[in-house]
Amino acid sequence: MTLIKSISGIRGTIGGRTGDTLNPLDIVKFTTAYAQFIGGKKIVVGRDGRISGLMVRNVVVGTLMGMGYDVIDIGYATTPTTELAVRMAGADGGIIITASHNPRQWNALKLLNSEGEFLTAADGAEVLRLAEAEDFDYAEVDQLGSCTIDDSFNQRHIDSVLALKLVDREAISKRKFRVCVDTINSVGGIILPDLFKALDVDYEILNGECTGDFAHNPEPLEKNLHGIMDKMKKGGFDLGIVVDPDVDRLAFICEDGTMFGEEYTLVSVADYVLSHTVGNTVSNLSSTRALRDVTEQHGGQYTAAAVGEVNVTTKMKEVGAVIGGEGNGGVIYPESHYGRDALVGIALFLSSLAQKGCKVSELRATFPDYQIAKNRIDLTPETDVDAILVKVKEMFAKDSSAVVNDIDGVKIDFPDRWVHLRKSNTEPIIRVYSEAQTMEQADDLGKQLMQVVYDMQ
């Protein structure tokens, strides 16, 4: 079964039987439930470059019109562009058609409220309840909605980034940066060239055709990025940039072809923001301790949230964070909007690099150095995830050196390392993240916990 209903939306593989996959009948059901829940009259719809995107778009738009909604179809658009479009258009909500970092056979409906932010867990649960009930009432012929095509929001997104106070266009222009960018054959290849032109940055795009036929595994992890890393090693570029298919995750590569580290995307941007703005930060439980260290160096307070963008943004609002995000390369800058935005991250990172006058590798060396091992356990229908997490929690409950946090899976914090087990919101897996001073120590810690899981299966 590859239909996943979670805080991150409705996600599944295309094709197959109803109830098990993301197919037209299920798309209609969940879109109708969302429309019934959200209320109002106007909905924004955007999509990434996935092969199935047009099919899903047609079903979503037709269903919304059938519910009496006027649809603003912004076409190929990043997730942050669609989020901003909801607010800019004064819409009642939005649907982003993207499965983010999942492979090409996946797609998803990400659901937004009138602020262009993801639905809360409670609101998402209500949408699922409405979908299960299937007590739907569609509009009669004279009350059908309309569909308007509006392709202006990419430029409006770029304009909003350029208007941010901490985006130093003059310093960026003076540095005469040359960057190499991998846009995975999705919407990044459409919007990022225009951003670089506006910032006076010379660029070369790899995998820039928006075909949805991803050139490699779309998750921006080192093991998937040897193409751009090899190109960077040949010289001629100041920075390598990688985005995922919907451009809300961001990874950097140093001028010598080594990884900057996706965990350090947020750390570096936060360091720049905090050097100009006093305040607090938030990231999720699976993110590096380096953000905590940098925040405290600047006199702020760091708080950890459960994994999931809406959990992070909710906590950011609670503590008044000036910057936050996730260790997967997601930067959330409230001065722009409460959503992960690679365009904002790129502009702030280039501003920092330009003002400091250093190389990317030199900037990386200024931050506390931790290593994170990211492992996974594939789930079977028989896997009892709750029992596994209880077992892990019990194992460390009496360890005086360990602090156990169970707000999202189980995280065990030791003075010099940590490990976090949690069921993924986006894939049928258990994620096992662990951090220590060396990769060997981190990986050993993660594998110890993985063995506990295997022993229970």
C-alpha cells in the first residue's frame, strides 16, 4: 500500500487500485474533502514538473470547479511560490501538486490554508474524516467555478525575495559569483535562472529541462549528487547549488566539490540572520546541534520541534523565532513567509558569502562540526512501529546519561551524541538519524538502534 495520509498531505504512487495509490478517484475524494473543509470561493493550484502532474492537475482543478470554487492555476511553480501566491491572490487556500523529494512515480496533494501555510494536524485530520465519510454535495450547473491561468507569480516571488532587507544585492553583484546549479529536471530550472539574473550572478544549470524525468534520485543527499560534485571539482565555480523537485529544500556544494552539508544550509543562513537580527531559532528534532550552538553564540534561544514543517512553524510562532527550518535543507524565514523556501535561502546565503568575502569551504569551517548519519528501515505490513518505539524508550529510560524525548518518535540525547527514530510522514519507512563528532560514531549509534528494530521483526 503506497497511499500515505499524514501531516505532509496526501501522497502516493500513481496508478493501481483505489484506496491503495494516488489515482483519479482518490484524488477527487481528497480534493473534495479539502474544498468542503476550507470554505470560501478561491483556491490556488500549482505543480512541480512531475510526469503525472498534468493528470493530477486536471483532476484537482475539475473537482474544485465542481465544488463551486474559482481556481487560479499558476502552472509550473515551486512550493514556496504557491504558498506566496495564496496570500498575494487573497485566496482561501491552495493545493500544491508535488511529492517533494520522492521518486518520479510518486505525487501528492499538499494542502494550504488562507495564509499559504500547511494545514495543522487537527485540520488535516478533519479533511481525512470528511474524505472517509464521502458525504459530498457538488455545485449545480449555475454555481460551477471557473479556472484562470496566471503565470505572474514566479516573478512576484523573485521580487519578494529581492525586497528582503537582508538580501544584499549590491554585495552579491560585486563578488561576481559563478554558480553551478542542479535543478533535477523540475521547476527549479524555470525560476532559478531568473533569480540569478536579478542578483547579477553568473550560472550554469544542470538538468534544467522541466520534464519530470528526474536525472537522479531527487533527494538532495551526497550519494545522489556525484554529477554536480564532479563538475565542481574541475573548478571554475564559486558555489554549487542543489534543489529538490519543488524547490523547498536546498543543499550547497563547496568550490572544491565537497559537500557543504545539507544540515548546514539552515545553520549558515541562521548565522547570517542572527548576526543582523537578535532572536530565537527553531528546527526539528532530527536536525544538527550546530544550530543550537550558533544561536546561543548570538545570544538567542534554540527550541526543537517535532518533525514536519507545520510543527516547526507553529513552534517558531510560539517562541518568536526570527529564523528556523529543518536539517534537510529547509530554510523558513518569517520576514518572507512561514514556509521552506530555497530562493530565500540562496539569496541570504549569497549575501552572507559576499559580505564575508570568503570561499564556501572557509565559511563551512567557521561552524561547529558535527556528523549526521541518516539511515532508514523499510516497513512491512507486519511492522509494529509503536511497539518498537516503546521498546527503544524503555531501553534508555534508566540511563542517567540519556535524555529521552518522545514528542515525535523517540529521540535519545547523550552529552556528546544523539539518535532519533521516527516513522516517516512521506514514505513507508522508519527514519534513523544519529549525530556525533565523527561519522563512524554517528553511524555506529544509528546501527545499534536499527538492530533493536530488526530483532523485533
